[in-house]
Amino acid sequence: MSGAVDRTVDLGDLGFDRGAHLLVEHVRRGLPPGARVAVLGSDPALPVHLRAWARARGHRLDDGVLVVGGADVDRWHDAARAGDPATATADRAPAAWGLAARGALLETGGPEPGFDLDRHDVVWADIAPRLYAQALAGQWDPATAIDWSHPDALPPEVEEAVVQVMTYLIENEQAALTVPARFLGRVHPHFREVVQLLAVQVADEARHVEVFTRRARLHGRPLGESGAGGRASLQSLLDEPDFTLALFLLSVLGEGSFLNLLSFLEQHAPDRVTRSVARLVLQDEARHVAYGLAHLELAVAADPGLRPRLALAVERRHDALRDTTGLNAAVHDALIVLAAGEWTPTAIATGADRVRSLEADMDEGRRRRLARLGFTTDESAALSALHTRNFM
Ligand SMILES: [Fe+2]
Ligand SMILES: [Fe+2]
């Protein structure tokens, strides 16, 4: 049965194979179910294509006139926004939001991916969007940021010490890359800025692995030793399944200690390349520590029961590593030689003093960060003392 039409759309010679559906849909939008649209056009395939399109979208054809159906409208009638596009506000991001853009109009009935790090108090830190912006602005290119072309020549055993320290740093950087990379894919995309920040952090660590490797191989020497105790210490970071505890051990305590180690290298390394590398890596690490600490501060404020769990994590790690030797003696000695720079009793004594004061600075930094998480002076001192002698 034919009748009056509500709207007419003239497609000219435009066929459905070249986008005619967009014009039809443009006219259809906003019309109530039952409205009639005359679709005119000269494309020979138009009747066939229009019929197929109408059926797929829940409309029908009545004597060549498109009659708007209700199904297409219904598909979206209970659609809701997937959060606020400006910022992550959900206490817990619904699984159904999945991969949708934050703020998108979400059709119901989609998949529910298992992003298990989906709670605001478990992943968020207010500083994350700002740190992400800083991280992007602070990216540097190892090829141009460091002048590799005229490296300083060092006495062979001093070069060997630098290579040993680089060898140690590389395995630590690999742990610092692996830990956030493993959690990254579990963070709900609603907390987009945290995902972005962790992604850049992983990229930072990849660059750190690269520059320490380049420095180690600069003069063609073989790489140094990798002690089992050091690797066991790093393994205990990889084995921590809880995101907040892992960030606490890795970023607050480990990378926190590394800030001191990197300043030590920036100040005392015997050659310019090592000093520049340390300075650049230090800038990135400061951001990693800032996120870890900000996240932990928020988490401790949200859950008063967290602090004893943090203490327990440090104690557990200490007990697990009790039988290992901690920092490889080769690394410890290499730090002394590196800071001594030459083979005289006075220089070696200075190197040893500098390493002792590095360890004191690390301890002081850890105690300060622990105090920011609400630990008492005594608790902070005790926990800092239990931190791994491998530094990370
Ligand atoms: Fe790093
Ligand atoms: Fe880091």
C-alpha cells in the first residue's frame, strides 16, 4: 500500500557502492518509526541495494518507499556514555566499557574484556596526566642527546669497572621494563592517563637498556658479570603479583634508590659519555618515582590497612633474599674504582668514601619516601634497612 511521503531524497546517479546510504541515513535520522522516505535515483542497482540496506538496518520498503523501522533506534535506546571524557571518575570501571573511548556512546551487548586493574584507588594518581605530558616533552634520542663520537679513553681497569656497572644497570633496567609492561595490559582503559604513563615508562626503560648497552660496548670490551643474587633480587620484583605492592617495591624503594645511584654516576663517572647517560636516565627515573609515590600516597589514604601490607612486602622480600649475597661484590668494587678514577691509595679511599656516602644517601631517600607514606621515623628506618642490597 502506497501513501504520502514525509521526506524525499534524490541520489542522482550515486549508487550504494559509492556512499548513497549516507545520504539516505542523513535524511532518515530523527524521523520516527513509520515515517516514509521516497528514495529517488538513476543507479540501476538502487532498488536491490536499497532493499538489502533497509533490511539490515531494520527498515522496510513499501512499494519502493522506505518505511523507517524501530529496530535501529532501539539498538541505541539504552546506550549510555562510557564515563567522562575529561577525566577518570569511575570508582570502578565497568568491564562492559572495555576498549571504548572514555566518554563514547556505548551500545550495549559488546564484549567484556578482563581488565582486572579497574579500580580508581588501585591504579589512579592525580599526577598521572601531568606526568604523562612531562614524559612526552622529556623524550630524548640516544643518537643525538649523547655525543658518542669522541669518547674519553680510560685506563683499562677503570673502563672495566664502568662496563661492570653498565652490565649491572642493564639487568636492572630490564626488570624495570618488565614489571610495568606486565601490568600495563591489565589496567582498564578508562584510566587512560595511567595506561599512557606506564606505556611511556616502558619506552623509557627500553631506551635505558639501549644507552647502558651502548656505553658498555663503546670500547669493544666484553660485558661484565651478572651475579645470581642480583638477579634473584630482581626476580622477587617480577614475582610480586599485586600492582600497588609491585609499584611500592620497584618505584618507591628501588627506582628511588636508583635516583641516588644515577646522581652518583653523573657526578663521579670518569668519562663524559657515562656522565651524560646518567644525567638523562635520572630525569626519566625521577618521573617513575613520582608516579609510584603519588599512587602509593593515594592508595594509603584510601586504605589504612595497606601500610602494614607494604611493611610485610619489604620483610617478605628480605627473608626471601636472606641467603643471597645481595649486591654482587664485583659491582660494589666497580663503583669504588669508577668513583676513584685512578690507582692510588688516596683515590681508592676517596672512591670507597663516595660509595659509603651513596649508600647513606639511598637510605636517607628511602626513609624520607617511607615517611611520606605515613610510616613513623623508626618504622621508616627499619624498613629502609631491610631493602635489598642490590639497590633495585
Ligand atoms: Fe630506567
Ligand atoms: Fe624507571
